[in-house]
Amino acid sequence: MEKPRVAFFDFASCEGCQLQVINLEEDLLKVLEAVDVVTFREAMKEHSDNYDIAFVEGAITRKSDEERLKGIRANAGVLVALGSCATLGGITCLKNFHDQEYVRKLVYGDKASHYETYPSRPLNAVVPVDFKIHGCPINRDEFAMVVKALLLGKNPEINNFPVCVECKMAENICVFEKGMTCMGPVTRAGCGACCVTEGSFCWGCRGLVDDPNADSQREVLATHGLSVQDILGSFRLYTGFSEVAK
Ligand code: SF4
Ligand code: SF4
Ligand code: SF4
């Protein structure tokens, strides 16, 4: 039986999510043995426009990106956004809070006129996206789960509960108790609350749960005199494109 043909693409990004795939460990490599990788600029020089599944990393940061992304969408049976730049616009959306001409000159100096730019956006602001693998960077286990599900013809089950649940399971002391602020009550779980476990707090890299205003974890915020809107206003690192953060 012919293996599904898989291609990887990138737009504006640090390429850290593709690196997570390249650094796959043995069991995950077995997953990739079940597919034919036909395009993966970061890992191989071959290229093909004939593929079934496209994994796309990065945000759309200029008008000319749109045509390329639409071409990928037209070729792919399934398009998966890879990492928070692709799923949310992510860190690249920080520039959206500044004048675009100002940031263009800041980055490119006297060569600015040679480079186009426009407000950053996630892939689904330009084309339909079938599935999202969240995180900055993505979690390799979650990537493997999504690939396995797609190979079985199933929809991958992406978590839709907050990081606080995993944080409590990890028996962390809540950072609010230490006078810090945290995006955990409104952020989609799947990372095991690793940042809190490592001594920091959640920055919200996996994006918001589907309805943060309705989630019971808002009680964590209320206990500390905060609302969902207060916390979204404090964190724009990853959720800048989201209307709810504006
Ligand atoms: S989501 Fe994070 S790790 Fe992945 S490409 Fe964007 S900045 Fe890099
Ligand atoms: S608010 Fe942050 S530190 Fe507190 S339980 Fe939730 S994820 Fe953990
Ligand atoms: S704890 Fe928050 S910032 Fe850290 S990986 Fe998880 S979702 Fe991302």
C-alpha cells in the first residue's frame, strides 16, 4: 500500500518546531517510517508538490506569503498548523502593536524599502486549517499522536482544558501564591505545566482554551482579585492576534 506523502513548510518562525520533528527519538521515527516525507527544507534537499498532508510552521507576516500558503492548501488533503506561530500568530504578532513602518525600519534600517511587511497573523486567517499542534515549541509526543491519528483516519484529540489541571496533577505550588501572575487558568493544556514545574509561570504558548470566560478555572483568578480580561491584558506574548487580547 502506498504510504501517505507528507511535506513540511515554514513561514516566519524560528524553525524550532521543525527542529522538534528532526530531533525525533526512536519511537517517533517509527511513526515517520509509515509515511513518505517528500518535502522538508530543514532536513532534506528534495522537493515535491505532490503530498497528502502538509505540516506548516510559522506565521504569515507579508502579503506575498498568502499566495504561497494558498498553493500549499490547494495541494494538501490535510493541512496541520505546527506550533504557536502557525496556530496563533504567536510571538511575531508583537509587532502588530506598533506602527508597521516603524518596525520595518527598526529591523531593516536603510534597506527597509526592499522588504514588505504587514500585521502578522496565524495560518487560519488566510486559509482553512484542519488541525493545530500547539506550543512554542510543539510537544514531540503530541506531534506523534497527531501523525498516528491521521494515519488511522481519525481526528486527533487536542486537549481543551486549562494548564492548571496539569499543574495541580504535577503538585506544583500555584505561582499566584508567590505573588506572580500566570496564564494557566485560560491556556490550553498538553505541556504538563512544564514552565511552572521548572520554576517559572505559564506564558500561554499553547493558546487559549476554547471558551476561557466559561472555564471554571476563572475561579483561580477570582480568588486573587483578577478576571479573565485582566490576565489577557497582561500577556500579549502569544495571544496578540486574538481579539480577546485586544
Ligand atoms: S512556535 Fe516557537 S519554537 Fe515554533 S517556530 Fe514559532 S517561535 Fe519557534
Ligand atoms: S495559575 Fe499557573 S501556577 Fe497556578 S495552578 Fe494554574 S498553571 Fe499552575
Ligand atoms: S506552561 Fe504555558 S507557556 Fe509553558 S509550555 Fe505550557 S502552555 Fe506553554
